[in-house]
Amino acid sequence: MTAPPTDPAPPPHGVVTPSAGDVWFSAVLTLTFGLLPVAYGGVGGTNMLILTLATLLGFVQLIALVWRRSHPQRTAIIVAGAAVAHFALGQFLQPSDVAVLVALYSVTAFSRNGKSRIWVLVAMGGAAMVGAGFAVSDWVGLGPAIAAGTFFFVGCAALALTAWALGLMRRARYLQQESLAERAARLERERDQLAQIATQAERTRIAREMHDIVAHSLSVVIAQADGGRYAAKASPEAAERALLTISETGRAALADMRRILGVLRTDDANSADLVPQPGDTDVAALVASMKDTLPVSLIEMGTPRPLPPGTGATIYRIAQESLTNILKHGGPEAKATVLLQWAAQHVVLQVDDDGRGAAASSDGAGHGVLGMRERAAMLGGTLSAGPRAGGGYRVRAEIPVPGGQARSTTLGDPPPSGTPYAPPTTPAPPIEDRTT
């Protein structure tokens, strides 16, 4: 009796046609066991016609194993039917019945619905039939008949249970492999999704940085160029200062652009010329650098304290973008005030101007206010921007500090005890982003 096949089995749903291995396996079994009944004369000295028919049924059993993996249930039906047929001819057991064990193994390991218990019960029924057939055919007494029947039943049942157990082990191994493959595929998809999310977030961050750098620097350059052109005849010194400011602003913007592009073009962060991000402590320097271009004053309230780099950079960029928008849209006579207020649980940055306000023109293509809102939202803060009721424009951001909670910008919210607070004016309805 040969052991069940141990060749690697494809997935139950993946085999639609017999493979070359299935054909060779069936051919070897057919050549090995197919003609043995003719050699030993069959069971119980039967005539040649019955022996020939039983041998042909054995060939059917063995040849049907070609489809044991592509159609395991149909193969099991054919093998079981041929076994019952040669049993009815008086050949209770013959070498071709090894196909019964192979079919039971295959229907257990490769069946799509996994209903192998029905087939093991069929095999047990066949073992009982074999035991009963030998007990009755060689009747010499009750005791010997029971002994013979029990011997053949136990032997056939043990072989069937062994084939069934091997099939269950093969199916369990396949299911485990399938589970691991699905898990690996899911982890790979999640990794790709996380990489896409991280890439998109990095692109958005770089886009905000480039917008802040380019928009601010170009606004300063344009304002200084316009002022220097008009002042060139009346005050050459003023024109010289304007050109100096343009030169310094352009060099600083070029250095920042090179730094960002250097990070984009290399995978080695250490090879890039890295500089610290601006923070809240740099707001005063920003205001000072803008005084030659825009009349602006800085008011600080409360007690400053160290902030994380991301929070400080957000405050700086919002102040920078607000002043840039005043240069673009506030008009030539606009004046600005920057308020930086430290409260117990948050930091308030408020930038006011007395420029055109709601009368300012816009092409609607800007991303400045959107970028400021995104920066504030990333830290759990809020930002409001719009024209003031008395004229001009206001940008107000509230950023929570570590250990505190974000405050809402609800009107009339009282300040913490002992902390000065700049009451917000009633905001006008939101208008379109006035940046370009």
C-alpha cells in the first residue's frame, strides 16, 4: 500500500486542470496495481469474465486520480462507485482500492467546501462492507467469521482514518500559508498607504514652506522696488536702502529655496545644509526687518516661555504670512500691529492692519489663509481671518501650549485670572482668501 502523495498542492480554488504531476502519479499507480488481480486470480477463484470486469473497474479507479486535485469530489464519487461495483461482482477488496485512500486524502485536502466528514463516513461504510464480505464468503463458523470480518474492517478503517488525518494536516497547512500570505499582503498594502499619506503630508508641508518663503520675499522685494523707484530722485539714500533690502531679502530667499530643494534631492538628511526652523522668538526680528517696508509695531503681553519647535514655527509663519498679505493687499498707507499674548493655556497671535480690508481685490487663487488654518489645526488651534468692522483686516490665531487645552475663539470668553487679554472684535462674514 503506497502512502498518500506528498507533492506540494496548489490552493483548492487555484487548480482547474490536471498537472503533469497528477498524470504521472496516476500512471504509476495504474501500472503498479492495475493488473495485479489478473496475476493472483482475484478473490475466491472467480471466472475470467468477472475478473476482467473487476480489473477494468480498477483501472477506472486509478485513472480517475488524474483529476484528484482539479475535481476532488468528482474523483471521489467515481472511485467510490467503482469500488462498490467490483464489490458487487464478488471482488471485495483488490489492489486498485488504494485509489480510495488517495481520493479520501485529496477530497479532504483540496475540496472547495471542506466537507470531508461525509467522505470519511463513506470510507468507514466501505470498510464495514469489506469486513462483512470476507466474513460471509469464507464461512467456517461464527468465531472465525467474526475474526476475519473484524480484521479486514479494522485494517481498512485504520488506513482510511490515516488518509483522512493526512488530508486534514495538508489542508491546515495550506490554510495557515494562505493566512500568512493574506496578512503579508495586507501589511504591504498598509505600508504603501502609510507611505502615500506620509508623502502627501510632506508635499503639503514643503508647499507651505515654499509658499511662505517665496510669497513673503517677493512681496518685500516688490514693495521696496516700488518705493525705491519713487524715492530715487528725491532721496538717493532711501533708494540705496531699498536696493540693499531687496538684495538681502533675495539672498535669504535663495538660501531658503536651496535648503528645501537640497532636502528634496537627497535621501541623506546629513548631506543637506540644515538650519533651525524659525520660532516665536524670531517674530520680533521679523517685525524689525519689515519696518523699512511696512509701518508695523509689536506688542507682547504675558510672560514668554519656551515652546516646542513646531509650535514656535507655526506662530512665526502665521505672522509672516499675515504681514505679507498686508503688503500685497493693504494699500500703500497701511499700518500693522502684531500682538503676541501669552496666556495660561494658549498663545494668541493677532495681526491687525488699517488698510483696504473688505475692499481689497483678490484673484481667488491664493493659499495663504488656507495654509495658516492648516498650520493652526495641526496643533489643535484655531484661526480666524477677515475684514474688521471698522476697516482693515485681522488675522487671529490661538495655539494651545503644552500641558494646556485649546481655547475656542468664542466672543466674550473671559481671560485667565491675572492675564491681560486682547478682546476680539466682532468678525465680519468670511471672505475669499486674498493671497495670491
